[in-house]
Amino acid sequence: MASLAACAAHYARQYLARCHLPADGLEVTAGFTMSAGAPARVSRVELRVRPALRLSDADTGGLLAAVMGCTVHNSIVDPPRIDVRLESEAQAA
């Protein structure tokens, strides 16, 4: 969740800077709910994005689009294939 919130904040700050809007005071927080069943997994994520000032409707939409375009968000929405390898200890030379 921390990676998602950090990524969302990065994209939000980029948007605000591009639009010459202040990014100081921007808050991005994440909350989540765990699934009741097995396997253990997150079943719901809520991101809260709070800019330091009231935005116009156009900037609100732009900021949301920027946050929704963050790399971590995109990777969760369309998950990558994950390969896990167990490697033995490094061998002495």
C-alpha cells in the first residue's frame, strides 16, 4: 500500500507542477481491507488524495487521471506474471 500511495503522490505532484499548481501540502493516504478467505490477500484498496487547495473541475479530473495512471496502480489493475526462484547461497570462489 505504501508503494501505491507513494506512486500516486508522485504522479499527483507531477500533474500539479505541470499545471503550475502548488504541490506543498498534498496528502495521499491508502487504506485497505483484507480478504476473509484464503489465500491471504488484499480485497479492497482506498486511496485518498487531498490537494492543498480547492481545484477546478477540470483540474480535479486531470489530477484523478494522473493518479489513475501511476505505474503501481496499472500493475495492480493488470497484474504482471510473477516468477519466483529460490536461489541457493552464493558459492565460495
